[in-house]
Amino acid sequence: MAIGRNDPCPCGSGKKYKHCCGKTNVVSLNYIILDELKKIQFDILSFADQYLQNMDMKNLRKIAPRIKKQHISDDMLDVLFSYWYILNGKTKDGQPILKTFVAKEISLIQRSKTRSIVGNWPGNLHVAFGLVEKINPQKFEIFDWLSERTYTVYTKEDIVDHTIHFTLLLPFENGNWFQIGPPLNISPRFLTPLNDWIYDAFETSGKDDPESFLREEFILLFNELMGKLKQLDCEENETALEKQPKEEVSIDIPIQKAIEIIKWKKPVYRQVIEELLEDVEMLGSLDDEIPAKALALWFTFCEEKQPTIKKPDIYIAALIYTFQSLNLLQTAFTYSKLATMYGVSSSSISKVANEMMDFFYEKALEASEGVQYRTLQEPRAVERTTWLLGLQLQEEEFDRDDETQSFFENKQIEDKLKTLTSPRHRAQALLYDAFESEGEEKLNLAKEALKIYSNSPDAYTILAEFERDEEAAFDWLEKGVKVGSEEWKEEMKDRNYPFWSDVETRPFMRAKYNYALLAKWLGKISDAITQFEELLKLNPNDNQGARYLLIPYCIQEGMVQKTKQIIEQYGDEDTVFFHMYTLMIELELNGITPTAKSIWKKMLKRNRYITDYLTGKKKLPEEIPFHYSFGSKEEAEILVEEIYDILIERKKIREGLTKLLGEKLSLH
């Protein structure tokens, strides 16, 4: 395939070929060689099939691993037999099938470089199963979980970043590898169960060498993998059905009704979300909570960005890609696949999806880890509407859905704002306006709200945001907590009062959360712990994610028993963060133990980059990322940044981690 000088460079830089790799022609040659190797791959399969046709299938099944229950189609099984035969089969004279092919066909390969690569293939066919990290469109790394080996792989296939692959590899050049066979692109949400599954399969096999295990048991493992994925899908569906709703006051309106009663700034915004939900429902990728989350995110994006949409299909495709990146959808579509599905260009999808992801990550609508004091909690876009409807419901009951809809459609929201008589409510209405504003207008609205009602916690949060001096900002937040505590002192005595579910309590709870963040930043960690503990008492459901900051704070202060209680209360989540917290508790209490070693090993299975950042082999970036994928470098960066103060303060933990690492910690 010829590459024009003005074509996009295949290295993925986005530059024209003549201004990038065309200067050396290296990438062009690689691109051509990959094309040739892919054709040779099909030649090998055809060659293997010729031998298979002359063999009795019963004997072949004796050679191949025994399949107890078939989870794949007969056609797929035939393809797998061909691949298995390439891996393990021999000709009648006892020669490996791959060696026989190369000896017969290599002289027909015209390009010397391609001929040299293929000449290294006999005896070097590897199998890898693990997480992929994409480097560019034709290059990725895969970390094989069993051998703990990282392969740098070149491919002509469409690889999705941070997905799980079970793939065959042959030598390429310079120690790199070439992928044969189609990619699986398994969703990373199955990382933990699949990691455990392959380790268990290897341990019970009785084999010592991971590479020979994967090679010899290839058909059996592939078939069982498909069965495992079906099982995990079923378990997720059952969990969704069994899931009980959280004890939070909400407006119980069907999702379509919610879409109808929202006041969209443009009709096309509503069209996009309706068509999106129809499409993903047909894909079978929705659980009970996803439509509401998708609606809230899209509404927030439309309210603040007000995009100009000429082709709705671009935005529908971009939303699918964005939501699967946020683990809201169970799909793993690539840009090119979505482009084919929706009849638009992949570049247009990529542009919009990147804009959406940047927006959602900045808003931190789903993330709790890595929050800094500057990331002050603010109300979400839908809170104002929920608050107003709650006030209306206090005055009159809506007996039918059409009455609720009428409240939104007939401009009764604006009418309700005009009829607010309570100073507290009038001030809060201004504050919701302030949170939708910026700069001086936002600050002035907060000051105006305080003139109407001085006990408005959200107003003090805004004043703190605009304060340059950190101590002065802390004083404003302290004032917000004080007035909120006074406002809700009677309700705080009632252990069953629905804090947070009662939307009117949220400004007070936001002030407490933000106060705790800034307290930690200023070294007042005891104050931070007190505030987060009170938030968990007021709202055990922890809608604000207070526990994710309280746990490391408690460990830093040596409050290990309290930390254990929190983890037991909310469950030991299977993340590198909670594994690290549990490990630190064990090191603080008992030092290096079999339990500590087991937790350490489990954590490193989840993320292989942690040790590099702990030892300083990799340096933390100046700006810690806001988001991450499971097993990624970003996840490791956030974790190490989060535990830095703990390593400084807790000697036993520091010494324990040093022993587990086998080398010195880097605390610079």
C-alpha cells in the first residue's frame, strides 16, 4: 500500500507524511512490512488447513486439549484448531508445522527484511494474555499476567487502549513482536476476575512454565475464556436486578418522562440523548442506573457548553465512546467501528469525544481519588431543579405525571422563583445562579445572597474560592460550616434525618467537605478528619465520597483501628487504592507478614507501574491526572501522590514497603 506525501502519517502523529516519518521512510517501510506479514499469516493458516484436511478429526481432538463444554461456534472452533496446529502441530515426518512452512515458502518472499523476520519465526511463537497499552495506531504493549513479561507489538489490527487481549505473537524486529489473529478487545471492567481466572487455571494445571501452558492449552483456555465472559455478564445482570435503591429522596419519574420535562436549550440536545439511549439499549449495554447518569452528564454538558450540532450521529457516537471510557457502558467500540456504524468520520467522533471527556473529568462528576483542596465541591446542574421541585411539593402534591411535567413546561419554575418569600430560599436561588456564572458576576451574586440571608454556606464557599490567601479562604469555609451547623442543629440531633437526600442540607455538607479539604492542605489534619467523620455520620451512604479521603488521613495519623472500621463498614473495594490502604494497616500493626506479602502481590497484579513510581524509576508528573483506567500509569501516579504524606509520617509503613520493594523508596 503506497503512502502519499500529503497523506496522514501512519505513525499517528497527525502530521502529513512528508513532514513526519517520510523524511526517513522508516515508518513507511514498517507499514508495508506489516501488510506483507499479515498476508503471510493467512498463508500459514491455509498451509495448516491443508495438513488438517488429511488428518482424522478424532485424532486431532486427542491432540488438542479436551473441551468439556463448547462456548464458541463450530466455525470458530475450526479456526482455533488451525491456530492450535500452528502452535503445536507437526507434519508426518515430525517437523513443526511452522518450521515446515518457513522452509517451503521463505524463498518466495521478495523483500529481504520481511524474509529475515519470517526466518526467525520457527520455535518462537508466543501467547500472551493481559492488559494492552496503546502507543500509536500500529504499536502497543501487552503485559502478560502469567510470565510478567511486557511485549512491544506491531499490528495492522484495530486495538482499543486499556483492553484485555489473548493473542498470538511472532518475532518482528529489534526485540519487538508481530500480532497474528484478530484482537479481542475485552472490556477492562473484567480485569480483576479474568486476572484471577488465568492464575487459578495455571496453578491447577500442574505446569511450571507459563508460556508452554498458554501455548499447549490455547484452545481450552480460549473456549473457557468465552464461557467466563458469558458468566461475568450474567452475574452483572443479576447484581443489577438485586441492587437495592439508595435511601435518597428522588423524583421517581421514568427516564423518558425525565427527558421530556427537562427544559432543553435546543431540540437537538433532546434528540441526541433519546437516540443514544435507544441505540445502547439495543446493544444490551444498559443497567438500571446508567440512563439517569447518562442523562445527567449530557444535560450538564449541554447546559455549559451549548454545542452547535449539525450532525447528531457524531455526538451519539462520541457519547458512546465517552461513556464506555467512563465505564458507564459495557461496550468497547473503537472510533473506526463507531464511524462505520453511524456513517461519519472517525476524526469527527474523536474530536467531540475528547472535548466531552476533558469536560467531564474536569467536573470530576465520578471521581473522588486525587481531589485537592482547590477542587471545591459545587452543586451539579440538576440540583437547582430538584430543589425547586422539592419546594413546590411541600406546598402541593402532584397526583399525575402530567402535572409534574406541566410544572416544568409551563414556565412554573420561573414563576416559583418569583414567589419565593423565605430569605433563605431567595438567597439560595441567587447562589444557584452564582454557580452557573463566572468571575466577578459569581462573586457579586454570592455577596448579594449574604445580604439577604447571612447563614448561607454556599456563599462562603464562593468567597473562599475567590480568596487568594489560603488562611483567609479557610476562615470563610469555617464560617460556612458554623452557620450551617447553627441552621441544622436540631436535625443533626436526629440520627435518622436524611442529610444529603434533603437537598436543602447540601450547601452545609459541601461547606464541611471543602473545609476538610483545605484543612488538610494547611496541615490541620485533625480538623479534616473530624469533618469527614461527621459527614459519614450525617450521610452514611457517603454520596460525597468522604471515605476516600478520610481513610488515608487516618492512616497518616496512625488511627489504624478507625481505618479498619471504615473499610469494614463500606467494604474492601478491589482497587489498588484499597489494597494499598489494607497493606499499610497490616504493616503498621504487624510488619512484614504472609498477609502483607499476599496483599502486595495482589496489588501489583492490578497495576504493574506502582513499583516504578515508588522507587523513582518513573517520575511523577508536575500535574497529577484527574482520571485513570484500571492498571494504567495514571492510576499509579494518583496512588503514589496520595500516599506520599503517609510515607513521610509513618516509619513502619515506610520500612515495610522498602522491604517488599527490595530497594529504597524515593521520597523526592
